[in-house]
Amino acid sequence: MAAGKREHVTSADAGAPAGYTAIPVKLSEKQQSPHYLYVKEHKVREGTDTTYPPNRTLFVLNIPPYCTKACLFRLFSCCSSVQYVNVCEKPGPREKPEAPKSKFFNLKTVLGFRVAYVVFKNPAGVQAAKSLSLQGPHVISSESHPVKTGIHKWIARYAASVVDPAELKAEVDAFMQTYDKKIAEEEAKAKKEEGIPDEEGWVKVTRKGRRPGLPRTEAASLRVLEREKRKRARKELLNFYAWQHRETKRENIAQLRKKFEEDKQRIALMRAQRKFRPY
């Protein structure tokens, strides 16, 4: 290569999969070897339901763990206005996740390399994003937008994991209010429909009275499972020790001997009652 010239890395040089374009990125200026993001226009078969708009969605592969959603947003914002970015573990039929219902419960952290869907506000953004492969390695972490790694990343993650009691209480209270409202609506609906036949003439009968059936709640199910577990544990520990085996064998032998003596007495009594009567 001639001095003063800059060689562009193509998709073939980066080992990109067929149909993908390789975009070189670096975590910082100190990093010598670039990492490659593989991108292509997101397309689905005709008639397939998708949550992403056609002609405006860019599918991104090989996203490293340090590259966050904000990093991808900044990287592709230079091409066109980005509407939103969705990062997930792997592509699937239901690609766009629902908004998280809770800030504290059922949180799933995607680890390792991931995929992403970048949705632009206009179709020109997809082609402009592919042209990033002709430019030099793009730096992910800068002084204005640093990416935390190493010990700083773990400290920030730990600080974010500390729960605020006031926020947690507010979320639990809101959930319980919604749950109580839902149960009240279901009970009112069931009471209203009680005794009224359906379209086929059947009347729904519910169990009520002084001793209603067990409530089908998670707490009740856990109590039943715990009770069964204790029963199994008592049965399993019945002959757990060696002396328990010896006692069990000794008791079985004693019972057999007692039964044998009873059988002998019964046979002797039957023989004594037998009489020879030729006529």
C-alpha cells in the first residue's frame, strides 16, 4: 500500500456473512484491532407479521457486550434520524419486546454478544448506515460519551441494583390495587352471570358455602407442595440409618415367627378335631 493512502476494509476482508456489510468499530482510540458489526436491511417474507417497519429497519449482528443501546443510537444517528433501537439476545418472530411492567421484578439482563434492530425515521438511513463500512473504525467510547468497563462498570451496576424502599413500596401498592380491582371485577361479573344459562342452555355452577374449595393461588399451591415434600422426606428417612435397617429386619423376623407359631397351633387344633368315622 502506498504511503499516505488509507485502505478501506470491505465486507469480504472482515469475513462478513453473505448479504451483510461489515462496519469496523473500536472501544477507544487505544484499541489497535477493530471489531466488526455486521448489518443488513431487515426484510421478512411477504405476509409475515412483523413489528418493525419495512425499508426503515437495519438488522445488526455481532454486537459486543460493551456496546450499549445508547452507543448504537449515537453511531447510526450520523446517518439519519433514528426512531428507536431494540437490542435483544437473538432474533425471533416477536422481536420487539413490550415495555417493562416492573422496575424491580422479572428483569432479564442479556449477556454476551447480541443483535439489534435500528429503526430510522426515513428509508435513506438504511443505505447511509451501510456506507459506514467505507469509513475508518468508529470509536464507541469518547470523552463526551464514555463507556464504562471493568471495575467502573461493576460499580455502576451494583449502584443500580440497590433498591429504593419508597419506589418499591409504591410499585407494590400500585400492583396490588390493580390486582384487587381485577378480582373485584371478576367477582362482580361471576355474580351477575350466576344462574343465567349460556347460549347452549348450560348454567354455570360454582362451589360456595361454609367450606369452599381451596383458593387457586400461588401461595396455596406452594403450601400444598411443601406439605407433600415433608411427607416424602419422612418416608425417605424412615430407613436412612443402619440401625433402622436392623430394627426393621428384627421386627419382620419376629412377626414371621409369631405368625408361624399361630399357624402351628391352628394346624394342631384342626388335627385334634379330626375323627375317624368309617360309617
